[in-house]
Amino acid sequence: MHKFKIEVTKFTVVGAANFVLTFLVFTTMLKVMGVNYQLSLTTAWLVGMLFSYILNFSWVFKPEAKIQFRSRFIKFFLSGLLSVVLNLLALSFIVESTGIDPFYTQIALMPGVVGFNFATAKFWSLKPINSTVAEPTNSQS
């Protein structure tokens, strides 16, 4: 249980750092550089995807000794791709149908996006291969 609590805490820290990073990239591109909101979101997502994968693999879950950019990253990327596609569809639909500023729309969408990303990383893409192995107990006599 202790290991799980540490993972949850670390995952939360990485998620918060990733949120700040992607939010800054999105905001800078959208509001400062005047880039289209869809391209801004896509770029922010790509930057965040790489950042998040590296930290979640090497610091949070450590499923293997050496970072993998093949099967695990493919799963992580695919779940992230589904996340960004759903995010883009929702963002586009809301912006186009209501005229609400994409900046505020994206802020409103973020909790759902973060929840989806947590679930897919924890229970699918970064799940340890041998997840049924019990944690060693700390027995003291």
C-alpha cells in the first residue's frame, strides 16, 4: 500500500507539472503568438506527451530499469492520442457551436482530460507487466 501511495503522489506531481507545461504552451501559442487554437492544443499535447511519458516511466512507475520507447510508449501514445482527439472534438464543437473563447473552453475541459489520462496510464499503458506480484512485507521481529 505504501508503494501505491507514493505512485499516486508522484503521478499527481507529474500531472500537475504536465498541466502547467501544456497550459503554458497552449496559452503562449494561442494568446501571444496568435496560432490557431487547434494547432496550439496539438503542439501542447505533443510536448506534454513526451514530458509525461519520460517522467511517469522513469520516476513514477519504473516498470523496467531502462526507459522503453517501443511497446509501452506506443500504448501511452495511443491512449494520449485518443485523449487529444476527444479533447479536440469537444473543444471544436463547443467553440464552433457557442462561440465561447477556446481559452476558457479548454480550461473547462481539462479535468475530464486529466482523469482520462490518469486512468489509461495507471491501468493500461504503464501498468507493470507482472502486476500480480505481491509487494514484499516489512517484517521486523
